[in-house]
Amino acid sequence: MSRFIARVIKKIFVDDSIDKAFSLPKIGRKSSKPLTQRELIQLESHIGAAIFGEKPEHVVRREFFNLDENTWIWHEEVLQENGKNQQLTTKYEIQPRGILKIQPNYKYSYLEGAELDNFVMAAKEYYRRIKYDIYSDVSGDDAKSDEYVLAK
Amino acid sequence: MQKSGEYKPANTLYKDPASSQDGNSRRSYFDEKPFVDDPSHIKNARHEVSRVYGQTDGSVEDKINPDVAAFHKPKYLEKALPSEVATLREIGKGIADLRSSKVGGAR
């Protein structure tokens, strides 16, 4: 599982550093330049990581993004006391029974309680922010459907 | 040959790799067809139910112990779709729609 997630992360963030992520073309409301799905996910992840506020000093990198309709990824690199980076990637799968949280070393659990509430809240905020910051120039913007999603 | 007193299940998916006749040690639990796809297993199940309940008309479904049926029911069917799942699916679809409207190049 961890290899799969590592491949996904690598594929989306190919050899990029935080600086490179910042240097991505900014697409504002008036921009109509077509982007690849990977570039869109990079942009979304930059916004997604900001949902949780400023990174603590020891956190080198943080990513939070929606990979596909049923998958969310949380990735964090933490600087340890010995000077090495430790990576932790968590995959969240939307399943009929609930939200399955998958971590390295075969740790599986369904979200519940405050963790589930916070995750749903983060996903809603993610959707709201990316819609406004990245996709707000999309024609046919349906405010009613937006309200429908976020009201739940 | 089976030694006397040695337990050997008569009807199981498991195949001992060492005893496989073709010598293929890669055989595993799932080399056999699942029960649901194999009519012979259904026939055996009907026979077993008939033996236990004295049922011979073939309508075994009515005679299956409801506790056993409940045990085999997939867990996710036991309760309605959690509202959080529905919400996150809506959000996932919304994001996919947004992306598809913006994607212009190769994925």
C-alpha cells in the first residue's frame, strides 16, 4: 500500500520542491490556459495544505489533495531531531461503509468521532477554496449545486 | 493415503501445496472457483439443508437458519449509507467536474 501511495505522490509531484510548486503558473479567474490534471492537483494541494494553517517549523512539506472521486491523500514530511526527513502518507478511501484510513505498515481503520467530523469539514473547505481560487472562471458555475454540496 | 484419525476437510478451498498433483507450489487458497460460481457447491448445500431439516422439495431458501443468513450478509448492507460518505462523494464528484472543465492537456 505504501509503495502505491509513494508512486502516486511521486507521479503527481515529480521531483518538485516547494519552490517549484510555488512557481507553478497561477491561474486566476481570468486565466483560461488549459492545465493538465497533475498541475491542477498540485495547485489544489497547495491550497489544501493551507487549510490547516501555518506549518510548524519541523514540518518540511505538507500536501492534502483529492486524488479522485473516492480518494484523498495527506502527505507530510517532518524534520526529525537527527536531521533526517520522515515521510508519512495517509490515504483516505470513501467506501460505502465509511471513510477508510490507510497508513503504512498495514494500518487500517475507519474514521469516526471528531476525526471523521474534521475530515469532512476539511474536504468541504477544500472544495470551497479550490472552487473560488482555481475554478471560479469556469463557465456555467452552478451556485445552487455548490450550496447543495456544502450544506450537507 | 489419509491416516486414521487425521482430519481432512472434504470440501474446502484450501489445497496443500505439497500435495498438489501438478507439483505447482504456487497454489493457494483462491485457486479453486468460489462457491457462488460453482453449481455443485449449491447442490451440496441443498443436500445438506435437506438432510438437516428433512426438506426435499428443493425450496431450501425458506429453511435456512436466519441467524446463519444474517452472518453471511455483507456488513455494509446492514446500515444505510452514512451521511458523511454521501457528502464526500458529492464533493468528489464536484471536484471531478471542476477538473474536467479545466483540463486541457495530457493527464
